[in-house]
Amino acid sequence: MKNKIIAGNWKMNKNRAETESFFAELLPLVADTRNTVILCVPFTDLCKAVKSAQGTNIHIGAQNCHWKESGAFTGEIAPSMLVETGVEYVIVGHSERRTYFGETDATVLARTKAALNAGLKPIVCIGETLQERQSGKTEEVLKRQVTEGFADISAEELGRTVVAYEPVWAIGTGVTATDEQANDAIKYVRSVFAEKYGKAVADKLFILYGGSMNDGNAANLLAMSDVDGGLIGGASLVPQKFAAIVHSHR
């Protein structure tokens, strides 16, 4: 059985002082876990987070990166800039980026390739909207996002990638996909990867669930056969709650 990946996404929260305080409280709470713990923090907190996590079992990630190494892209961050800070992971294609900032499967692919080429491990997000689910298009949308969003990703590159299934209707809404809905969707996503890369590669791929996972529902979700971990939003901002999720699967 795989150990789980528990990744926190702070979104646009916490300053540097709050980051230092958070890590001081969290570190002893998760020091004995066998699961992989990742925290993806705002750009301005990255250096403080990397320093706070140094020598511990916590890995640090950013929340986005650009597909170019330099150029006239005001407000963007190159993958090499993240590497320079000591970051290991980066979230790519989060639904909020797709919804508010015009991300497409093509730009997600470009960012993923750039992250991989820089030596980062991308956490690539996919998922359907409420309208798409209600219209019976969940599998159609997921297949398109995998087919187009991973179009020229090699099997070796996929091995350095994490996927997060996050139904858009369950993100920050307090509504969570049922354990079965989450597992069925992830199982389908894995089958699409299996068609492209083979079953052995797909089985090794970590596919997380993201969408209002918290300390109250994490144990049941993480017990599902195809759920390899969680991408945690609001609950990752509170050390005790995040630690409870980390320890909900042993």
C-alpha cells in the first residue's frame, strides 16, 4: 500500500511572521508521520517556509509558475526562480487559476513542462464544474484535461508528477464529494492515464483528492482504494487540523 501525500495549499494567506509561527507549531505534530507532507505557500513566504522546514520531513511548494524562464511577463515567476529558493513542488492548473485567470489545458501543459524541465515536481490539478457534473460530462471533461493537459508528457516525466482531482464545485464551498464519488472519479482518471502510459505507470501515479477535505472527513476519503492523498485548502492553515489530516491515515 502506498503511503499518502498530504499537500496543503495556503492560497493567498499568511505573512512571513505567521509562516514562521505556523511551522514552529506544526513540526512536532507531524515529525513521526510516514506520509509525505507538502506545504504550498504564497511566493513571499517561500524563503521563510524553506528555512523553517530545513532538516525536517516537510517539503515546500509554490502555487504557480510560468512556462518561460524570463521575459516580459509582469507578475509571473519562472520555475528557475522557485528552484533558487529551495522549492521542490509547484501547483499547476488549480481550478482558481483556470476560473479567474484564464488557464487552459494548453497553458497548464506548458507550465507543467517548464516545471519538470527545471527539476520541480508539479502537482497538476484537474476537475469538473458543477454544471459539467450535472450534465453528465464529468468523464468527458476529465479525459480531455488528461489528454490535452499531459499531451507530450513522457512516462518518466509523469513519474515526477502528482495529479490532484479537485471537483470545482467542492472547493472552498464546504461541500465535499462523497467518498465514493471521489474514488470513482480518481479511478476513472487513473484508467485514462493507463490507456496512455500503461497500467504499471498509472498505478504508481499519486492522484490526490482536493475539495473541502478536512480533519473530519479525511480518514474516510483517504481509506478509499484509489485516493492517494489530499490537496488541502482551508484546513491547511491551522496546524492542529492539518496535522490531524496527516495522521488520519497511518
